[in-house]
Amino acid sequence: MKLQKNSEYNRGVLYIVGTPIGNLDDMTERARKTLAEVDCIAAEDTRHTRKLLTHFSFSTPLISYHEHSRVERELEILERLHRGESVAIVSDAGMPAISDPGAELVKRAIAEGIAVVPIPGANAALAALVGSGLSPQPFLFLGFLPRKSQERKRELQKWRQVEATLVMYESPHRVKAMLQDTKSTLGDRQIVLARELTKKHEEWLRGSVSESLTWLQEHEARGEYTIVVEGLREEARGEEERDKKWWRQLTVEEHVNWFIRRGRNSKEAIKAVAKERDLSKREVYQVYHVEEEE
């Protein structure tokens, strides 16, 4: 274990800087000061970030840092940091490393003893969560789900039994398919779709998954969506548990015979019953054979 005190560093610092997700007024004073004073800025899209710097009259040098250039750029950035330069990493909007490049660079910088300082800023996931009206905690951020339906369903299935509110991002081209998979996997839960967050035409769509799908059939999906889905309700969990215990009206003997009639031998049937009833195989064996003899 190693303790890092950022106050002990005066150079060679990697800053993780949050930038506006739409409204430029959300740029914090600390973020502005950092971007103006660092030696260079590693940007997901230099053209996009140049517009931001121009708005604030900054002339800080830019280098590109995105998924396609990540590996080679990390080496360059780490060399700069080891030389004592300060570098700020930014994404096109929000906090870097949250469904955007940055996480690997942070890991490598920490591993090489470089100070890492986050400069908090706007974040679409948290903005949508607190404005959704759904329970804000606990919550799970899933980012972008897989593009293919089967993979998407498998990912959603992992969180089907979780009571935490789920937060995801989705593109306008896949949002309908994603909601259809959400309904078939998680059920027709309450959901909130937020788009254009912090901008003039900010929109919130609240209702069930079915209602959201109906709305999207009649309206064109535009812009990236932040989607908030309610977690599994306690009453729904109870219903699922009751459904799993389909055998609750059967005696142990009837339960074993049910499996035998479907092709299992007595040993296999006893093992299956023991698992479903959370009993030992010995307990089921004794009850079944005692009742048989009687």
C-alpha cells in the first residue's frame, strides 16, 4: 500500500478534467484555471476541445488522445509527465474515463508514481440519475451496452435481480432495440430517458419501458440518450421467488416422482429435489423411501 499526497507534488501531474456536457456555464473555475496553466491537454477530439479553449481564450497546446491512438499517446504523455510537465486529459464532454478514454492512462500513471488529480465537472449519468425521480442510491452505471442483441440481453440479465437503479448510455440508432431488449429481459419497469442535458432543449421522457417504446415509434430519436431504469422492486422479487418454488404444494415424495415421470432415475430425482428444497440428499432419500415403504 502506498500513500499519495498530491500536496507534495508541484510538477509532473496528470489532471483529469471534467468539461461541460452541453452548457458552457457548467465549466468550473478550477477546470478553467487548470486548462489554462497545464503544459498540454490530451483531448479525445482536438477539434472539439479547440472550440472550448477558444471560447475561454486559452492557447494551451493540444495533443490527441482517443481509442485509436491511445497506446502510442500514452507513452508520449507519460514521458512528458516524467520530464516534469503537467498534462490535463479531457473528453468531448463530461468526465474522462467514464465511457470515454482515460482509464488506462490513469492506471499507468499511478503505477509509475505520477500524481493523478481529478478536477470534477459535469456528468450526464449523475445528472440524469438525480433528475430521474427514481431511487438515486444504490445505483449501477453500465455505460454503453453491447451493440448485438444477444450480448446486450446477457449483460442485462446479470443485473436482473439487483435492486439498484441502472444507468446507461445509448445512441439514437440503437435506443429502440435496446429498450426492447430491456423489456424482454428486465420486464416493463419504470424508466427515464434524458437527452440534451443542460442544453436549451433538454428533454425528459418518464414512464414504463412500453410507454417509452410507443413514444419513440411516433417521434424520431435524436442525440445520445442517458437512460435510467428502476431496480428490481421487492414485491417483484417475491413474485419471482414464488414462481421458482412451483413445487411448494407437493410433498417430497410427489416432488421426487415428478422428476422420475420425466425420465430421471430415483438418484437423479432425489438430487434435484434436494437442490430445489435446499435439503441434503440424505434427508430427501430418507423421507422418500420411508414414505414409499409405508
